[in-house]
Amino acid sequence: MTDQSAVLLDGPWRHRFVAANGARFHVAEAGAATEGAANPLVVLLHGFPQHWWAWRAQLPALAAAGYHVAAMDLRGTGASDKPPRGYDVPTLARDVAGVIRSLGAQDAVVVGHGIGGAVAWSMPALAPRVTRAVAALAAPHPLRLHTAALARTTLRGSALRRLAFVQLPWFPERRMTRGDLTTRVLREWAAPGWPPPEVAEQYRVAAQVPFAAHSQAEALRWLVRSTPRVDGRRWLAALRVPVEVPVLQLHGSRDRCLPLGAARTPVGAPHRFEVVEGAGHYLAEEAPERVNDLLRDWLDGLPATPSRLSPPQAPEQGPDQA
């Protein structure tokens, strides 16, 4: 197994641990927080099977543009705590809300990829007071994916196979820690030719941190198993509230996990949708310069003063893991 220090990689950022929602979370931070600054905190949430390092190109670029940026290891991944429970999206959203406050901000722009995108989409409904705006990369709105008919038409073959495989007990974790599942997922969902060997190796090593593979699998299991259950229905019901903060949605034209045609999600908010040409599912890493340009342009156009929303009727307590 690998010690979690293996994911604390050096670069133009600083590593920090903060307490939130009863756990300790690792963030890689860049830029300076300025009291009363118009530029908001930007929190970056990774997807599967990644960790904070997925945003290594965005951290210095957004910091150079004047933003305080924090790439967070979600519960159970990287150097964050890996408790036995809490891998449902409502709990992950409360984690993010707590991290925002622990970083000294009243609110933040939440940018998420993949499962991090599902968390980002959930923030306006579940944590509206700390959510200034949302960006979702390679992540259609969860309501598009959580009915049987839409899932069949939206998810491509590899994604359906991998999602079904992860529902098995024990075996997926073994394939991530002792086999090649992590690399296979990256290659199958990205555009052809990505990732380079050194990137695949870093994510393979990160999956070997004790309990990291199990925690990431649990998050995917919850997304599937919760759909017919009360906890999942309550989450999806909360997401039916119209999104009232600005939204940016980015999707790779060569995404082999979620097809471009099913990605656009009308949400009723100021909604900008952009296609990243030539990029696959991991567009922040496959096309970092284009993603940086789009994020900077969108962030620069956000209102200086966020509107304060009244919280919708969402559950106070999230469900446990599947």
C-alpha cells in the first residue's frame, strides 16, 4: 500500500488540512484570500478515479488571474480522511460547504468534474448560502442520469459496464489497488492517446493509499443504489428546485463516457454551455489551456455581489453510504 504523502505533490500551490463536517480534508491552495475582495474563492472538486492533482493546471492559472483557489480531496480520496461512512452526495456537499467556511470564505464558486460535478450541481439546493456559482465539467445535471431511460441513452457502453462492475463487493477495489482498473477507466473515457504514462501512474499510486479505492467505489455505488431508495429520492427531489446561481457547463467533444448530445442541461439559471473540442472525459487535463481560458472568462463575468438565496426544503441530514 501507499502512504498518503504520495499525493502531496510539490508545485505552485501549498498543501493545507482543514476541519469540516466532522472530518479533516486536504486542499491544495493557490492565490491569496483578500478580505472583501470581489474575486471569490474557487473550490475545485475532482472526479473518479482522481484526486486534487487533476486540477494542477487550473490552480496556478486561476491564482494568476487573481482568484483564491482550493483543489479539494473529496472525502475518502487523496490525503483527506477516509471514514467508513458518508459517501452519499448530500454528505459530500456538506463537506464542501464546511471546507469553504474553514478556508475563511462566506461563499465560493464550486467547480466540479464527474462525481465532483454531481456535488457541484447539488450545492445550490443543499448549501445555497455558500454557493455563489457552479461550473460542471463532463457532468450533466444528476436528474438526467437518475432515471433508467435517461441513463440508458446517456451513458455509453464503457461507462455502463464500469458502473455495473463497481457495484460488486471487494473485487473492484482489488482491481484498483493490485490491477489496472484505474488506468483502464482513464483510457476508456478520455480521447484516444490520453493519459500519458506518468499521469496514469500517479492515479494508480493514489488508488493504493489505504481505503482510497474503497471510498471512491462507495461513492459510485451510492449514486446507483440510492436511486430507488428514500435517501436518493430526497436528494433528487431537492435538485428539482430551479438553479438560481450562474452556471457554466463544459463538455469534451470526444467524451467516451458521457456523449456530448446528452450533456446540455437546461437549469433555468444564467447558463453557459461550451464544447471543448478534441477533449474527452478528463477535459481539464486533456485540454488545460482551453479550460483555463473558459473558466477565467466566465469567472471574470460573474456578479461582484452574489444574490443570497433562501434555502429550499432539503434534508438536514444526509444518508449514509450505500
